[in-house]
Amino acid sequence: MGPSVHLLCAVTCRASPSPGTAEVTWLPRPSPPSQQGGEMRHAPDPYSTPAPVGTTAEPGLIPDLIARIPWPRWALIAIAAAAGVLIVSCLLCVFCCCCRRRHRRKPRDKEAVGLGSALSTTTTHRVQPEVDNVESSPGEPQQWGRLQLSLQYDLGSQEIRVGLKQAVDLRAGDPGGTADPYACVSLSTQAGHKHETKVHRGTLCPVFDETCCFHVPPAELPQAALQVQLLDFKRFSQHAPLGELHLPLGAVDLRHVLERWHPLGPPGTAEAEQTGELCFSLRYVPSSGRLTVVVLEARGLSPGLAEPYVKVQLMLNQRKWKKRKTSVRKGTAAPYFNEAFTFLVPISQVQSVDLVLAVWAKGPRFRVEPVGKVVLGARASGQPLQHWADMLAHARRPIAQWHRLRPPGEVDRALALHPSLRLPLPGS
């Protein structure tokens, strides 16, 4: 292979016939041979960028671009790795967003499929006639919980026995996810006659195991309806409703003992008490036998009542024993009393004592009449019994609580009041 020839520019100016012009001639000049042998090399281009130290110039576009960047190779590798991590992160974010959208759409599709299959396989014998709100949503019974109860009717005594077993999946009434539920049972044909269970603390699945009886003649059974209300106990505020069951007795076969689960519906709005509420505190000192009752205030009384006051009555063995009363408050349906009364009750007689608080006021006929009563003691039930038990469990400490007023006639029948009789106290 012959020696390579480089062309060098040699400018030779010659005189030309025409003035002001020059003639340029290109002359070939051989390049010097390589000192390593007979192989000839190209002269470096003064306008090209030298390759970085430690790298070799490779033919091609990308290697040429890399060679022209005045950065070390480790910096280029780090930049490429960071770009790769950024691209992979973006792809992962897009993939996660797509997965979330798919998961959100799947329950709706499954729910629609489930409803369709349920409607196609439902038969008439699976429909419960006790469910009152047929038009409610399918998830509503699970939302308000379920109640297990038993019904038995005795033709001889004309009484219906209602057995409250338990409730499950109640709604949480407190921010902590718990509630203090209790049940209130009544019949639509017997206004004012109610039965309240014990309060169960800190649970959404209370076990009641209580039985109550109502006198119902056979002729009134088709028109009667059983009402069970579950409430969340609040010591210093209005009790929050948790659910309600409305069961028409005419649609139930009472010839046999029935025990089944019933879905609870939303609480009704007709439960507002017309008689009002009363707040008072109890304190008992076993060593001295002193029972202190502090009447604090009342609320929710009828606006038509005037000059309300409270009577505090102590009964022993179903007989009137001692009584006190507060001063009269005029011109208000929410009177504030804050008056204390002390009774001497030995520890041996605590289980035989009944405490009755009654709100009195002038009615539309300008005659003083009892508005409502609350009875506490060992024979009480529901909230009053719980308040009495808390007083005995926390001796020497005042326990305050709101109570709903019950109709006076109902309380008198439950206590079977007798004429007053003064009994001497031991050691007095």
C-alpha cells in the first residue's frame, strides 16, 4: 500500500494579464512517514475536541458525542442511573394509580352482580313479614344492627312475655367506637307502660337476658305493636338513639314460642318525651347512713306549665316515709334548683328504701298536678337502677345523672303506694 498524500495549500501569486487579480495554485506535498514503521497517520485536526483522559475514541455518533462532553465517565454513569431511577419511579406511580382505579370499580361491579343474582334466586318464603321498612336499602339492617328476642302469649293470664336476648352490630355512639346501650320495650296500645333494661357499658353487642310482661286481651292483639328502642346511655346529656324495632303482633303467630333475630331500623322521631327530664345527684355515706339528694335542674317541660317545683319522697317497705320539696321557679320550662336534701338511712335499710322524685306544676286548669316521676332503689329498673347501683358502689362520692320523667300513674301503680306511715329510725 503506497504512502498517503496530504494536500497542502500553497498560494502562488502570479501576474495576470488583468490588473488586481491573483492566481491560486494547489500543490501536493507528501506527509512524513510514521516513526513506528511504514504505516502513515493522519494529522490531528486543530478544530476537534480531544478525547478525555482514559477514554478511547470510537467510531459512531453516540461515542463521538460522549467523547466531546468534557465530563469524566463516572459523572456520566451517575447521571444515566439517576435518569433511569426517575423513569422507573414514574412508571410505578402510573401503574399504582391504574390499580387503585380498578379496585374502586370492582366493588360496584360485584355489588351489581350480587343484587342481580339475589333477585333472580329469591323466593317468597324467604321474605320476613316482620320487616316493616321494605323499601329501605339492603345494607340498612347491618347498619343499625340486629336484635334477638322471644315472644310468648299466655291465654290464661292474657299476658305476652317479651324476652330480650341480645343485640349485635350496633352503631357506635361515642368517638371511641363504643356505646353504653340499653333497651326500652313498650306496646302501642299501652301508652306510658315501658320496661327498661340494665345499661351495658362499653359494648356494641350487649347481652340483656331480661323478660317483661304486658297484659293484652286477645281482642287487642291484631291492633297492638311491639316497640323496642335501643338507646346509648349518657349521664349528663340526652340519650342518643341507636336503633328501633317496630313489630306488629297481628302478623306474628303467637301460638308457639318464637325466638328469632330482627333487623333494627333507624330510630323514629316521635320519641321526644313530653314530660321532660330531671337532673339530680345522689351521695351515700355508709358509716353515718346519710343519703344526700341534690336536685339540680329540669328541662323539656311543657311550656303550658307554670311554677314548677320538685318533691323528694323517701319510702320504706312500700310506705311513705319522709318527703321534702324545693322552692318554686316561675316563668320557665327549664328551672334550675340546686337544692340539697339529706335523709338518714341506715345501711341495713338501704335495700328496702325507694326514692321518688316528682315534678309538680300548675297546669292549664291552674291546679297543681304532678308532671312526671322518677323512682330509684332496689326495685327500680333501667337507668334509675343503674344510678342507684353506682351510688352504692362509689360511696361518699356524688353521682349526678339525667333521668326521663315517667307518667305519675305508671309509677304509682308500680310502687303500689299505701297511706303514709311514720316509722322511727334506729337510734333516733
